[in-house]
Amino acid sequence: MELKLYPELVELALNFSERNQFYVLRIDERAVLNDVLHRNEKLSYFHATIQGSPYGDFRYHIEFFDRSLKNRDWSASEKEFLLQIDQIQDELWINTTRFAEVLEIENLKSLDSRARQIVNKLAKNYIGETAARTFNHLKIFYRQPQWVITDINRYEQLGLLFSKFYGNILEEVNKKHLVRFINLMPNTLIQVQESVQSFRVQYEAGCTEVLFKGILDAAFLQRAQLERQMKATALAFEPTDQPLLDQYTGNIWYHNQTGMVQKAALQIQFSFGKNYQKQIVYTLDAICADEVP
């Protein structure tokens, strides 16, 4: 299929009265620590009902109905713990602008209530400092609207669906978006500067492809956090070792008529010295009902 540069001003925006779409989100994380591979895979299926209003805003009803985790390093109990916490957000009502900017989570009260129910249930079977810290966090988390919006916008959640690259693409080329990651290295906050690399319209497929890239935000980098985590996991490093973002490239395909995300992918490779490498691949695909398990 021929790819062409779009010659006019391109604006990506939601444009419909109502749409229904199934999606599948795949996350594949691979960490190589002292030459030993550790792999974590997560698969989530969800359905989105999206309604537009005469005022230009949109209302998403999102229902997650199937999640799975694969990790040989985790016990069945640990996997069940994480999956039950994920169930707090099994149903979301989200208001956005026509550029898919999240404005409000409508059902925060019900999310808070569900979080407390799940915490009370888990607390009967899970003890220890880590579990207690998680429970205390969840008890206040859903009473902070901005925390929840930030969480939903993470790539581990719905960040590829509520893409930052809506709007005038020619203007987006000159913008930088800051994205924070908590999973490039455990217990370490790392910030990346994202920007549009290029965009192309696939006329036959009826979609616009946006390619984006990212670089480490050196000003935000906390080397002390990196070194502390390396020592905590008994990974040797040299004083001259530097954190490197060896790869950060992504693609998002938007439907030309509706503006909905059809598919998206992000590949990340991060390293710190020769004993720590982390690779993460996120993919989001719109799927048909008969592809749902």
C-alpha cells in the first residue's frame, strides 16, 4: 500500500455521534538482569461505547472483561493479587474533549467503593509491609481525581487510546510531551520527552499514521534512584555507567473519518550498564466481536 505525505493541514479529532469498539491491549516486558531473562506478559480485552454530544465533548463507557498475566517469577497468589486490584477499574465512565483529552472520571465514587471492597477482601489473605502499603494507597487513591486521570493516561492503562497526538499534527511536530514511567526500572521514576516524528495518510486504508519518538529527560533523571535499585537487586554497575534509552518509537493509526484509534504500538528499550536491560512493547488493536475470547 502506498504511503503519501498529507499535503494540507491535518487535524485529528473525534467526529461521530456514537461508536462501539472492542480492543485488546498487550504488554510484553522483558528484563535481562545479570544475563538472566525475566518476562512479564499482560493481556487485556475491553469494550468501548463512545457517545458524542452537540457541544463537542465525548463520553466513554469502557468495560474490561478479560485480563490475564504470564510471569514465571510470580506465584499464582501474586498474580491473583494484581488481577484483583485491576478489577477495580473494570468499568469506567470517562468524559473527554474531541481531542480525547480526559476531563473527568464520572464514576469515581463507585471506583472508591469498589476499591475498599476489594481491599477488605484481599486483606484477609495477604499480609506484610508491601500489601499494607498497597492497601493504604488504594484507600485514598480514588478520592484524588487527578491521580486517577494520570493513571488512566499511562500506557499500561488507556494511554494509547487517549493519545496525546490529537489536534493539528503540523503543530504537534513542534511540541514535546512529558511521560513518566514507573516500570522501566522498579522503584524508579523516569521521564521521557515524546514528540511527533512524522505522519502519513494511508488513503486506501482510510487512516492516518502518526510516528513518534522519545528521549530521556535528563533534567528529571534521579541517578540516586537508579543506583539504589541496582544495589537493592545486587546488580553491579560502574560509576561511569549512564542510563540509556536505546529505543523509543511508536505508531498510532487514526481512522480518517471518525478519529478513533484503530491500532497503536510503542517499543521501548532501556539500559543501565551491562547488567540491566529492559524492553517493553505495548500494542493496542481494535478487534471484531468474533475475535473476543
